[in-house]
Amino acid sequence: MSDAKLTINGKDYEFPVVEGTEGEVGIDVARLRGETGAVSLDPGYGNTGSCQSAITYIDGENGVLRYRGYPIEDLAEKTTFEEIISLLVWGELPDEERLEELRTTLAEYAVIDEGIKDVLSGFPRTAHPMAMLSACMSALESYYDTSGSSDEDVLRVIAGMNTLAAYIYRYKQGLPYVYPSKDLNYAENFLHMMYGTPGEDPDVNEVIAEAIDKLLILHADHEQNCSASTTRMVGSAKATLYASVAAGVGALSGPLHGGANQRVLEMLQSIQDDGGDLEKYIDLAKDKSSEFRLMGFGHRVYKNFDPRAKILKTSADDVLADLGKDDPLLDIARDLEQVALEDEFFVKRRLYPNVDFYSGIIYRALEVPTEMFTVMFALGRISGWVAQWKEMLDDPAFRIHRPRQIYIGEGEREIPPISER
Ligand code: CMC
């Protein structure tokens, strides 16, 4: 492909064009500032490729999502979360032996240092689980004598996330902690630590464990999203994996990102409490003078449909049927989707249900408290953060992430005496 030409102040410059596996085109402006003195300006990074990556491919126009080439629909149907960890972090699906090794190591490392209970005990029981998760992930590093960036850390961080998620729930509920079992996989151990009885053998509902496993797979990675970019950004300073992931948790907590799943449920609940008047909420979302947005709708990349939402919509039906539950909020969600998809405002802006729209209904059916929903997102996304962080450090083009800016503040000025300010 020929170079891209740029003219600044009448002078021409040429920049190489790079092409991805699926034909996506990028203009490599790494030399831009050095050659022209100018920088690119792209608030929100909507047009900026921050790296070349071989992990996840998204085609937002056609609703395609693949991890390392495998379609998400196939992965959700045929693999387990442990296989996804191997695929994302080390590049390939594991054979049987490696899979068993991964499962047992993750179960072994899920036994975290007892000191973390002291960290937890410092939080008020009203603390938000995501604030606790970020702080505990940072703290976890202190208990291990490793570099903070080895393969051992990779597995300790992923396993630690599982235990922290469950411990946070137990602490908030004022319940005694339940230790992980060496015989369980990641999703089963999570359920055992969340809902088990201390000292008793695990008694995990397999329907629920499989539903959780599928949710973990669907949330595992999503290329350069806000929290993955944050994890890479912090890691680029050679901060440890624990510190980088703790920052990723902070980014994920925001309502425009992973925090949306909690907000979706709260929104559906408000609609129900308010008598089920969908039009009122649709009008509010369209009203530019209001801050209200239809939570669980819209996506920076997907402009036709979010393939994860499609899978989850069916999954929500299946899980409710399996558990013999009937949730009026699912009916409201379906109706809201229908109304929004026919409304010109949403059609014109190509706003469709995203992954967070139906996941909350499933978590609710599984009796996960609403406040814990974003922690559930993190439980899956940890695999993607680790993979993105590792790929960045192994990249021959590695440099600390340090964007430029266009300064628009005051010119140089003198400090006036305090009496004149
Ligand atoms: N409800 C109402 N209007 C919306 C919504 C929404 N959910 N999303 C976007 N819009 C409007 C927005 O007001 C703007 O309108 P206009 O062009 O008239 O000013 C237009 O659509 C484009 O919106 P944007 O904010 O410029 O789009 P973005 O790509 O910067 O933001 C988004 C993407 C996901 C942050 C946004 O759609 C949103 O806030 N959605 C609700 C929160 C949500 O569900 N987040 C979860 C995202 S999926 C999980 C994840 O990856 O974390």
C-alpha cells in the first residue's frame, strides 16, 4: 500500500501505511513530530491505534469479535475460561495436560495470603466492591516474593482476582471466608468461595457454574478499551502487573465502561418502580439538557450490534428457564430494546444494546448483588488485561506511554502580588 501524504505549511511529508490481518489500515505517524514538529490531536483516541496487537479482533460494523482468530460465538460454546486464559495470554488453546496444569495452578494460587483479610477489615462494609478490589489488588503484591511481572505473577494475579472478588462479597455480607478447593475450576471455585459454607465440601450448581464460565469468556478481552489501555499505560512505566491491573480496575469501575452493568439494573428497576413507563425514559435519554443516558446502549466500536449482547440475550432466557425463574426486569429490558431500536434518535446514532445490557439480568438470576456486577466483569477481563500488559512488554516497539498535547492555556505571565489577585 502506498504511503500517506501530508502537507503542512506547503511542505509535503510521507508516512508509511500499515495494514492489519483483516485489511484495516493505519497511518504510522511515529515520525510525525520529529519530522514536522506537529503532533496528531485526537481527543478520546477514536482515530488512534495505540499499538499493534495480535490478541483480539473487532469489526464494529459487522458485529465481529474474535480472540486470536477464533469467533466469540464458537469460544463461548466450546471452550472454558481456563482455555481462554491460555489463548489470550500465551497465544494458543491448551492441550489436555496444559489445561489441567492451568486449572490446578489457578486453584492453588487462589489460596492467597491471610494478610489480605486485615486489608479488607479496614474497609467500611458500605464500601463499593470495585474500590475494595482495586486496593486489595495493589496490596496483594506485598505478600509475594516475585518480580511482580513474571509468569508466576500472571497466574497469581488471575487466581487472586477470583478470591478477592469472593472475599469482598463475604466481607460486605459479614460472612466468614470460604477457602478455594483444589478440585474446582475457576468459575466453580468462585461460586464455592462466594456461597459455600466454611469447612464443608463444595456443593456447586453446575448450571450456574457454566453460566458464570460463559460470562467470563464473553468479558475476557475487548482490545484497546479504556481499562486495557489504562493497564497498558501504567505497565508501560514498568509498574508491576498488580499495580497495572489495580489501575485497570479503577478504569473499569466508571459508569461509561464496566460500571454500566450495575447502572443498567438500577435503571430497569427504576423503570419498574416508576410504573413501567418506557417512553418517559426514552425521552429522557434523548433530552440533551438531561444527563441521563440509556445505560447498556451504545458502543464506541460496535455500530450495528454487539455480538456479546446477542449471545447474552439468549443466555438470559436459558439461565432463567434452567433456574425456573421469571424476572419482570427481563421483560422490561426486552421491551426497552424494542422501543429503542425503532426510535429515530437511537437508529440515527446507531445505538444498540451492548454487553452490559443483558449480563445484569443473568447476574441477578444467579443472586449476585447489583453492587458486585462490575466485579464480575473484572473477573473475566483480568485475562485480557494480563494478555494486553504482557504483549506490550514483549513488543520490540516498547516505549513508555507518554502522549503529547496542544497547550491552550495562558502565555507566560508574571505572578501578581497577593493584594492584586
Ligand atoms: N443513551 C443516549 N444517548 C446516547 C447513548 C446512550 N446510551 N450513547 C450515546 N448516545 C448519544 C450521545 O449523546 C451522542 O449524541 P449526539 O451525537 O447528538 O451528541 C451520540 O450518541 C454519540 O455518543 P458518544 O458519547 O459521542 O459516543 P462514544 O463512542 O464516545 O461513547 C459510550 C460510547 C459507550 C460511552 C456511550 O454510548 C454511553 O455512554 N453508553 C452508555 C454507557 C454504557 O452502556 N457503557 C458500556 C459500554 S460496553 C461495555 C464496555 O466496553 O465497558
